[in-house]
Amino acid sequence: MRKVKTQVAIIGAGPSGLLLGQLLTRCGIENVIVERVSGEYVLGRIRAGILEQGFVELAREAGAAERLDQEGAVHEGFSIAQGDRVHRIDLKALTGGDVVVCYGQVEVTRDLMGLRADAGAMTFYQAEDAMIYEPLSSSPRVKFRHEGEELELACDFIAGCDGFHGISRQVIPASTRTEHERVYPFGWLGVLSETPPVDDEIMYCKSQRGFALASMRSSTRSRYYLQVPMDEKVEDWSDTLFWAELRRRLPKVAVEQLVTGPSIEKSIAPLRSFVCEEMRYGNLFLVGDAAHIVPPTGAKGLNLAASDVATLYRVLRMVYEEGDRSGLARYNEVALRRVWHGERFSWWMTNMLHDYGDMAVDGMAGSTFSRFMQSQLDYYLGSEHGQRVIAEQYVGLPYEQI
Ligand code: APR
Ligand code: PHB
């Protein structure tokens, strides 16, 4: 068995693992990433791309924002449509200057991969059967197989950045973790197309036929989503059907601008709220999707991953640069506080904008629940205070200092 030693072992080369790795490498903290699939596979996963200011600043601190700063589109607002009525949430005005940046997660990942390769930091792609040993000890280990060889990675700390289906969370005994979960009775059918977007800002659309989202990746590439029943099959949705249904759900002003074309990606994603408490087990720290999932309404998934990364990065710098280990015990509390705010916001936005039909929710008929949510949306959109509540959370609550 080949033995490798490092300071921080990172499991998973998604945005969480790569961003943490880059930040640590920049300040001289040695780290090794162990990833189950290939780099190309990681880059093939289409995800959202709305970045909070906190994310952008962290990427700058990581030296990973060069292309993001050049190519990312600053969005000073977004819209919520109710039928044909469009309400613009003026993020900049309502928050006193804050905005979000539209830059695809795939691009963030690509940039971070490039920097890691340039820095010569060690990454094992296509690593099989990764297992964590002795997370409670001062010398935890990760064992895995790579190109037929058995490896043992000895480290001081393990960052479990291996997403919702990873192994890290399972290492925490069931008796010391509580999992909170809500699975929504619908999914999002997404289409990517090489067509100009209907607007230069994102539009969340509540319609009688269900929710739709008009988003983009660039001025020539659009991303659209439709709320669909959770058991829907992507094969049953031809491009023609998709565009026809989208037309029925977008407000008139958007339909007038809609340019359709062949889809270059089409997939259905389930909607789930999930939080694992605790996010720390000895010297194992869960980061990003490994610990929590949000429904995509509100675009918080990647941004919550980034705030975990920011917190763990500070904690590890305190350990290695100042010999101060007090932050280790605070990671869980600090990370979870912000995670819950993102969870609540995403759950709230999902409930307000989706149609529950006749499905029972919270002990009442879906139609009754939807009526409450309709009233809630009317109230928040009709009040400047209400709009400010939406805006403040959409741009991202501040990171807590540790
Ligand atoms: N061993 C090694 N790597 C693993 C294992 C394993 N057993 N299991 C999973 N992984 C890898 C996956 O292949 C994936 O590349 O961990 C990575 C996790 O990446 P993501 O799922 O992208 O999670 P994260 O980096 O936390 O990013 C959060 O991604 O899912 C979106 O909405 C989410 O935008 C948010 C962001
Ligand atoms: C996307 O562009 O994929 C996107 C944007 C905003 C969301 C979710 C997804 O809330």
C-alpha cells in the first residue's frame, strides 16, 4: 500500500472541494483531493450559476476570479412574474448596492481545476472505494484505490466535500446526527439552448400551470426550467412540448422575446431540502452538498457551499498560522446558522412560487396551502419592506466571522 501524507485530505472535487483546496494551497496549507469520477465528468454536470457577493469575494481571495470578473454578468435585479404581471426586485436599490453575478458553476469549476493543475497540487481522479478511518483521532486517514493501486492518505483533518451521495456524512454515527429533510412533490425539468435569453435578468414565473424559470448562461445561451410532477420522465418531453409549455407559463412580455431552438441539455432534478446536524465529527468536517441540499428556487446551493468553505478555511488558518484550535469546535454552529437561513429562504421561495395542485401539504389540501402562499407572495411583492426581505436574502446574508 502506498502511503501519502498531507495536512488536509479533501474528498470530492466539486466546487466545494476545489475552492477549499485552492484557498488552502494559496496560504501554504498542503492538501490532497480524492475524487470518485474523472475531471471531464465533473465538468459535464450542468448546475445553476448565480453567485452572491460573498462567493465572488471568496473566489477573488482564492485568486480564482480572473475570468469570473471579466465574463460574469452583474445582475442588479431579477423578476418575479405572477401570470402576466412582472415585478422587478431591484436588488441594488433595495439592498443599498448589492448585486449578484451570473457565471455558470461549470465555469467556476473549470477555473478552479485549471489553477489546481497549475499549482501542481495533488488530485486523485477516478479514485475508487474511498473510506475514512479514525476521524476522532489526531491522525485520521483516507484509504482508496487509484489505477489499481491501494493508497493510504494520512492527514490532520478531512474535509468531506463529496456531495449528497458521498461517504463522509455516513461516517458520522446515526446517533450523533439528525437529518432534516423535506422532499417536494415535484421536480424541475431543465433545458439549455443556444438561443438568446428572454431578458437580461432572471425571471421566476408563477403561473396557473405551475412554476417556470427563465435564466441564462450568456447573451446567446439560455437556461429554462418547468415545474413537473416528480415521476415525470425526461424522454416524454420533446423540445416542441417543452417550448409549448414554457410559452404557456411565461408572462406575455417574455413570450414575445422567446427564441426557441434545439436543446443541448435536458434533465429533470428532484427538489429537496436537507440538513445534516452535526457538520463536524472529530476531525472530519462536512462541506456543501455533503451536509445540506436546497431546492434551486433562490439559487442558494453553490452559495451555501461557499460559506461553509469560507468558515472551514478560516478555522484551518487559525490552526496552522496561529496555533489556535478554538475555531474547530465552532465550525458546526457557525456554518449551520447560515445554512439554515439559506434553507428557510429556498423553502419559502419554493412554496410561494410552485403549484401544489391537490397534493396535501402541512395537513391541508394543496389548493388551500397554495392560496396561503399566493397571499404571502402578493403581500411581499406589494410592500417595499417585503421586497427588501427578498432582496437581502437573494444577494446573500453576510458571512459570520469566526
Ligand atoms: N469518493 C470521492 N469523491 C466522491 C465520492 C466518493 N465516495 N462521492 C462523491 N464524490 C464526489 C462527486 O463525484 C463530486 O464530484 O464529490 C463531488 C461533490 O461535488 P458536488 O456534488 O458538486 O458538491 P459540492 O462541491 O458541495 O458543490 C455544491 O453543487 O450540487 C451543487 O447545488 C449544489 O451548487 C451546489 C454545489
Ligand atoms: C440557473 O440558471 O440554472 C438557475 C438560476 C436561478 C435559480 C436556479 C437555477 O434560482
